[in-house]
Amino acid sequence: MADRSRHEHWMALALEEARRATATGDVPIGAVVLGPDGAVLGTGRNEREASGDPTAHAEVLALRAAAAARRDTAGDDGWRLDDCTLVVTLEPCAMCAGAIVLARLPRLVFGAWDPKAGACGSVFDVVREPRLNHWVEVYPGVREDECGELLVDFFRARRG
């Protein structure tokens, strides 16, 4: 399967997670971590409202789940996700971009750009900062319209 086709397939999984976030009043952002074989290692959706945790972003929760899965199956420390791919519906913020770098992820696939707080090429570019010890290959704009519409619809409904 070609990269673009595979990325679109994976984004469908992230979109499913994003849609689940609306049940708790959270912003509909979803994330999936895939192992080197394409198997899902972890998923996450925004849960800040549900948990009252300001760090409960979709990406952070997916990374935590993937690291736990690695610890359980590989028997190693789990936190080095250096052969995995993170797929997320919205360009990650600075906190999430930092977590991506620290997890040593080599690849990031995202849907919609975040012109207000994005940290993977729009406002900042944390994942490709040359002064850091790890850089990430970024594939932006995968199913961008669909990811963006989910957010626009959510905020339109909130404003009434």
C-alpha cells in the first residue's frame, strides 16, 4: 500500500477516536500510534474536559498507551517509539510536539493545520528544530478537509 493510501487509512482510525471525544464535550481530536508493521499500539482522544487534566491531549494519551503496550509485549522500557508512526487529526501543539520528540517517533501524519497553536510547521516547528537531538518526518494535510470540518462543526455547535 502506498504511503498516501496507508496514511489515509490510518487517519480513518484517528477520526473515529476524534468523534468519540465529543461525547464528553471534548474538542474532537483523535490520535493513533502504529507499530512498524502497521498494527495499532495505542489510541487517544482529547479528554481534558472528561478528566480535568490539562495534559490529556489525544497525542499524549496515544503515546502513553503505545509505551505501555511496548512494555507489556517487548519487555523493554517502552518509551522509545523509534520505529512507530503517530497519526493525529490536528497539527500537534507545542506540548504534544515535545512529547513526540522525546518519544523518538520518526514519523508524524496529521490532518488539519492549526494556525493558532500548531507546533509542527505552522506557528512553531518543534519536531524539526535543529537544536534538538531528534527530528521527525512530517506528513501534513492527510484528509485535511474532513479533519477540519469535524472541528468547525464542533465549535459551531458550541457557539449555538
